[in-house]
Amino acid sequence: MDSAYADLLLHTEVRWLSRGKCLVRFFELRHEIATFLREEVTNSAELQNDLEDVEFLRNLAFLTDITQHLNVLNLQLQGKKQTICQMVGFVDSFRKKLHLFKSALDKNNLLHFPCCRKLSEEEEGLEFRDYTEIIEDLSSEFDRRFNDFESFRPDISLFSNPIHCDIESQPGHLQLELCELQCDPSLNTSQVTGIDFWKLLSPERYPLLRNWALKLCSVFASTYICETAFSSLKHVKSKNRNRLSDVVLSHILRVATSQLEVDFISLVSSFMKPQCSH
């Protein structure tokens, strides 16, 4: 068959993000799948009817598009070295997109829904306005689930733009150091942002601000470190090394999830009598 794909992706619970790609692949191959069922598979009349039913295809197209948008957000949230500020930004961006999607669907504008647009080109007169209710429900669910972000917004504003923030609206114990920070020529001309900017602050001159920034940086929503730890645990604590103590295992996981490169050769050489693992 002359198609863009040679096979279908299989979805597994372990890699659930493949759902989006699986749906896209299925939608793109819907005609070929219908032909295959008709010619090669017996007792598939119900599936064949679904793949020829406009209402079924309309639902499939919308599900494929909205799932793909959600997958993009999920991949952003699972990124490496991300702070809570970046996470909030990704979620806020998606919430704005939902409002944009609703407004577009109200006008039956399918610019941001490629599968729906492709189906509408094949079937004239298709309407997608009724899916605005689903977008509204999804938007309400995001508002409910991420309501806790509101308490972080003042801190996020300060963390992201300490040079130009309103000092009087910041916590009282940070105000004096913020006055010094905003008048510090070296910091004012710095092009560094985010965590790297806060690393420039002198511990002696800005102890409270540095401590505050460290606390905010310790708040993370990404599962990257967690997944890295579990992956390392599975590799290290195999059936051949099932007698590792909790202390040693903790140290191994700490090294595995750290960004620091440990010079093990120098460390071992620094001991007069290094102990070898048996």
C-alpha cells in the first residue's frame, strides 16, 4: 500500500505517551486499515462500519488532535533541569491555548486541529463546534488541578525578575537585600538569568536572598530525577548484587542522579588501602 507509514505503533502502559503517536498513526492509516479488515479479517464488520462512519471519524480526529496537544505539554513537563517557574510557565501556556482552541472551535476554525482539518477536507459540511464543551471541561480541570500554583506566583515573579520587581510587595525580610541587589552594578548588567543568576549572589552580602532562592529551586514538578533514580536502582541492584546495604545504595543513587562528575580514580588513589568490592 502506498502510505506514509509501514506499520502501526503499539501502545504500552509503560510508555503511555505513545498514545498520542499511536492515535496519529491510526488516523493516518484509517483507509488502509479499513481495506485490510475488509479483505483479510473475518468478523470485523463492526470495526469496518466504524471506520466508515463519519461521526466515529469525527470523534477520532478530535481525540487525536487534543491528545497530541496534551502530549506536547507532558514532554515539556518531563524535561531535564527545570525549575517550578518553568513548570508554571508551561501549564499557563497550555491553559491559554485551551482558551484559544475554544474560541477557534466556536467559529469551526480548525487551524490548530490538523486531523479535524484533514477530515473536513474529505467530508464537506462537518461541524466541530460541539467539542467546545470538552475544551471547557478540560480547562476547568486544569484550573482545579493547578490551583496551588497561585500561591507560588509572587515567588516566581521575584525569582524570574529580581532586578525590576516591586520591592515593597516582596517579603519584609528580603526587602533590604533586594535594595542592594537592584543597585548592584555588576548584577544589573549581568546577562545571566534563572538559577545561574542567583549563583552570582555573594553569600556574605545576600544570605537571605540566596537561601530563599535555594528553597525555591528545590521545588520541582518534573519526574526526571525520580525516573533516573529508579532506572539506576534497577541497573545497580540486580540479582547479582542483592546484598547492597541501604547506605551504600543511597550513595550510589546520589551519584547516579547528580550532575557532578566524580573522579573515582583520584578518590580511590587518595586512600592508602582501598577496599575492593567482592
